[in-house]
Amino acid sequence: MAEMKDVFGQEPHPVEDDLYKEPMRKRRKSDRDQRFRAFPSVEQGALKEYEKLESRTRRVLSNTYQKLIQSVFLDDSIPNGVKYLINRLLALIEKPTVDPIYIGLFGSTGAGKSSLINAIIQQAMFLPVSGESICTSCIVQVSSGCCAQYEAKIHLLSDQEWREELKNLTKLLHRTEELGREEADAWNRDEAVEEATWKLQMIYGNGAESKNYEELLRAKPKRKIPTSRVITLKAEEAEELSIKLDPYIRTQRRDWDGEAAEMHIWPLIKHVEVTLPKSDLIPEGVVLVDIPGTGDFNSKRDEMWKKTIDNCSVIWVISDIERVSGGRAHEDLLNESIKACQRGFCRDVALVVTKADKLHLPEYLRERKAGNQDIQSQREAVLERNEMIKLQRTRILKEKLKRKLPADFKVLEASDLVYTVSAQEYWQQALLTEEETEIPKLREYVRKRLLDKKRRTVTKYVTEAFGLLLLTDSFSSTQNLPNEHLHMSVLRRFAEEKVELLEKAIGQCFACMEQPLQEGVRTARTSYRCILRACLVRSKGNQGFHQTLKAVCLKNGIYASRTLARIDLNEALTQPIYDQIDPVFGSIFRTGKPTGSALMPHIDAFKHSLQEKMTEIGIRSGWKYDSCKKNFLIQEISAILGGLEDHILRRKRRVYESLTASVQSDLKLCYEEAAQITGKKACERMKDAIRRGVDRQVAEGMFERAQERMQHQFQQLKTGIVEKVKGSITTMLTLASSQGDGLYKELADVGSEYKEMEKLHRSLREVAENARLRKGMQEFLLRASPSKAGPPGTSL
């Protein structure tokens, strides 16, 4: 039954293989209670009610599943309708409770990401920290679970992934001629050369940088690499795991002469997952992700860097207080975060200003503009300065977001866009109270996000389960209503007409991109030379840039290192187009009131029109005596189109990145040609080769092809949406037809399960009301409680 794939956006369980599969066992009550330790008692009450509602729903689904399995156990052939139902039941039973909320801490070197995570999880030195240089060398994910120990899994590059990087590293270090003293000095100072040399020495030892690719393939690494490509560390205490983990994730200094075996595999590490046992501060279901600011030279690590950013539903841009007011790195981080809102799952961006306790009082007082009152202490100055930064950066960030995102994007309505935090003061509290460090405020934000997601997920889950029980109960019905086929035919024709209107509406949404794309292409054609010049020019000329530029070419226009700003020629060349299309692109994929450019509201309108028609036909046809049929159709259309929204979110990244992917593809030969250049003045000759290649491709329509490819991606998305809707609606209406179609057979009586599910569905409103009452009580108590004073010793 090919249409079944369309209902969920993924392949169902094969009936023949998994039909008699045991559903997964539910979590023990004691384990479930431990999950809520991070929440205040008021929020724990709401979560327990939702958890109980979900657990009872899974039990009803499991009982129904078992009854259906028993009723078809001895059958040689199972009707398609029953297969559909069994697959749907099993998929819902095994559906994860809540997908994790990924919160990305995105910042440049020394911004304080690791220190902030340590403070949030209440472990002072858990992740390596340093005020002088890079500490965390890879993506590190920190979450809590119901495990008994502290655990870390260190994921390494596969053999094939390392071979690919090894090939590029040796190409980067390969010299075809003797260099003069000045040229040799410039070579050795080149950042890309230093990075490549260091990586090879770490894995293979001193002298590895002078060997070729084939020699290094035969060489034995300094440390044995596990065949599983995963290293697991466990410990009873956080400090013990921290000591074990430190050599793997701390960036070692290049003059380091220690011989710790663990440090020898640093270049092979892809990412690290750390799990804390039953945290009182970070609830299960939240993952804090320490994301390096620039990506990585290795293709797989760089791809993971971008995907990690896109998979985060929240991004905190981390910048220390001395660098927040400017600098290219800070702007690059903000721009990348806003792009994640366009192409990924991100719905919330905030600026987290770290080290907010740092202030030189005499300098601040000298530069301070006249205020309403005199500053009497360091503490007062810090609090005033922090509040000023919040106001200033909130205004700047909001203006930046407004230029790139739709006016009704939810992040623009956020009450807190900027946080000023101090991890040091959180531990010492010599100057600021715990609340004033704003660490508790970030924890509260995390809890609220998870609680809200739990509410929405359980509501959707129970509603979808109720629809399935309605269908199951209708399977057992033998009532044949008058003119049943006639009414279903009317509904089919109505649905077909609405699908045609939906297809037209989607086409109109996507057509809104045509004008900004054309304007962006015109701007890109007139500005690309200036952009390219800015990318290829360095303040010190070509000194120390030769091999870095070669690295850019070896990676098809992209170079990412842990110390330099990310270089992406393809993205830079297409930026004028993105500047034009970003607001419109964001409008297409936003939620809100139906407009000419918004996609999802049109799909919602399509859903409501079908549901209204179903209700109308149900009343005329006598479905009031068969409410299961009407309610099933109404619930099922919601489930179908809910899965469609997930499909659209997954596909929009491919659409958004089609511009840079197109330019990168067109310039591939140009990059390959430039990468082969060696000898005297090679850097300038490489630049000339790139300029000539870009000029040639622009003249041949490079930007126009990028436009066409994005429009083609939009067309493919439209076709996919329409096909999924058509197939799913056809399946749904076929299943809802009378028993005479031969899709059904006599099944076990599930009347008791249906009644229990009906009660659970009705109780959703009661649970939501209880949660609102608890929240109101909590807010009243907070308003009634006295505010805390400053830390001891800070008053005059």
C-alpha cells in the first residue's frame, strides 16, 4: 500500500516482518519521576500529569495492538485496511516521548562557552576552561539521563573519512620546489601549514609532515585506534570523568611536550556526547551543545558543524563583554545563527554576554554619561553597565533580525533577546547574587522550553491516538449507511478540487521568490569582483596566506580552522542574493495568518476546509449516528498534514542552500586549477586563477543558473507536497469507505479501549487548565515573595 508512506513522511514497519513485534516496554515509575528533578514542584505537577496521560495512552494503544494481532494471527492474508491500522498503532506506540531540545552555544575562541555550560550544570571545572586560548577542540553535547554513572562517548572519524582528510593534508604540505629563505619563512608561518603539520605529528609523530600520502597510509599511529571508532568513558563522579575526558577534548598547545596517549588522537575526534546522571538542574530531554565558531577543515566535521547548528531549536550566541560591541567574528556568528532560522529548525536566537562582572571602575566612571544617580560601588556600576548593554544590544539584534526574518517571527516577540551572565560570579558571589549572574534565568528558560514542548507533543500524541481508536472502532461496525458511496464520492471530488487549489496557492507562494531572486542576481553580477577582492586580500599581503588559500581551493572554496575566521567564497559570492531573498524566504516558511507568501497557513486552510466539508456531509448522510467515521476523518487529516509540516522543514534546508551549492559546483574546476599552482609567486597566481575562473563563470550565467536551481528546488518541493497530500487523502478516504470495499474483516472488540481513549482525549483540556492554575499560583507567590539583596559585603 504505497500511500501509507505519505501519512508519516517515512516508510511504515513492514507488516510481514514486524506485525507481531512486541512494543517497547514503558519506563518504570521511579525512573519517570527522576526525570522531573530539575523542575520546581509546580512544574513537576504539570509534567507528571502529561506523563501520566501519555503513559495511559500508550497502554491503550498497546492493548488495542495486541487484540488486533490476535484477531489476524492465523490469517493467510490480511486486508490492507488492517495492515494500515496495525502499522499506525505500532508506529505510535514506539514514537519517542519528546524529541530532544538542542540548545547550541555558538561562540568564538575564549568566549566562555564551556564555563557557561559548567555553571548551568553545576560542575565548576567539568569541561576544560582557559582564559588564554581555545580549550574545547570539537563539538561537545551535554545532556542528562537516567543512567547511574557519568558517561562520555567519543566518536571518531571513520577510516574513509580520515583517509580523505589525510589526502588533503598531504597535498597542502607538498612542495614541488626549493623555497628561498623568505618564502620558506612565510610558508612556515602560514596558518594552514601549521595546522596540517600539527595534526599529522599528533597522529604519526615528528617528521610525519614530510611524508607523502602513501607513506602515511602505511605508517602506524602513535596510539591504537579502536575499530568501533567509539571510545566510551565512565565514572562514578563528575570530577573523575572530567579528568578522563580532558585530554580528548582539550586543545593541546603546539609547544606541548607531554606524552599523554589520549592527546594523540585529537585530530580523529568527530564529536563527543556526555551524559550526566539524573541532574537536578538540567532536565532529561535537553541537550546543551558546545559548538566551535568556525567549522573544520575536515569535510565530515565541517558538515556536522553545519548540521548541528541547523538542528538546534535554540541558539545562544556567546560573546564576552569586551568583544560584544564589534568585530567580524561576532557578526559572523550572528549571521550564521540567523541563517539557521532560515534553513534549519531554529526558532529562537539570543545573545549571551559572558564575563559580565568584568569592569574597570575608574574608566567606566570617566566615560559614563550623567545618570539619574551617582554610582557608589563596583556592584552598582556592573549592574548599570549590564542593563545598558542589554538595552543597546537588544535594539541592535532586533533590527538585524527584522531585516532578515518575517515581521511576525516569534523570536522578535521574545521578552529576553540578551542575557548578561557571569560564570565566575556564579561560583564566588563576591559582587553579584546568584540571580544577578543570570545563570538561573537561563535554566528557567530551558525548563520552560521543555515544558511547553511536552505539552504540545502530548496533546498531539493523544489526539492522533484518539483518531486511530476511532478508526479501529469503526472497523468493527457493521452498519451500512444509506447513500454511503455517493457521499464519499462527493467528498473525494471536493478533496480533489481543494488539492488543485492548494497546488495553485503553493505555486503563488513560491512565485514570490522570483523578483527578489532576479534583483539579487543583478546585485551579485555588479558586486562580485569587490566581494572576491575583499575575500582574497589580507592585511599583511600574501605573507602566511599561500597555503591557506590552497586549502580554500582544495575544499572547493571553503576553509575552516580553529583560529582564523571561516572563509567561504561561495557563500560570499551569493550573499547579495541572500540579502534580497531572506525576508521573503522566511515569510514563505513562517506560521501565522494566511498571506500570499506564507505556505503553512494555506495548508492549514486546506485542512480546515476538508474538515468542515466532512462535518457537513456527515450531518447530511447520517454520520451523526456514526460519529466515529466523522471524527476519524477529522482527526486523520490533522495527522496527515502534521507529518507534512515535518517534511517541509526537512526539505527547506536543501532549497535554501541550493544557491551556494550551485556556485560551488560551477567553480569546482576553477578551484582545482588554482590548487595545482606552485612555484614562485604562487599565491598571486592562484588568486588570478580564481578571478579568471569566476569572471568566466559569471559571463556564462553562473548566478542565473543558481537562480534556476533554487526555483527548481521550489518546484520539486511543491510537487512533493501535492503528491503526498493526494496519496494520503486517497488512502484516508478509502479506509473510511464502507465495509463492502473488502478492506476490512471482523476484528476483536476494542470498545473498552475506545471508551478509555475518549476519556483521555477529553482530559487534555483538564490537564491544560490545571497547568494554567499552577502557573498562576506560582506567579502570585513569586510576586508576594521579598526580593533578594546583594551578596554580603557589597553594600556601603
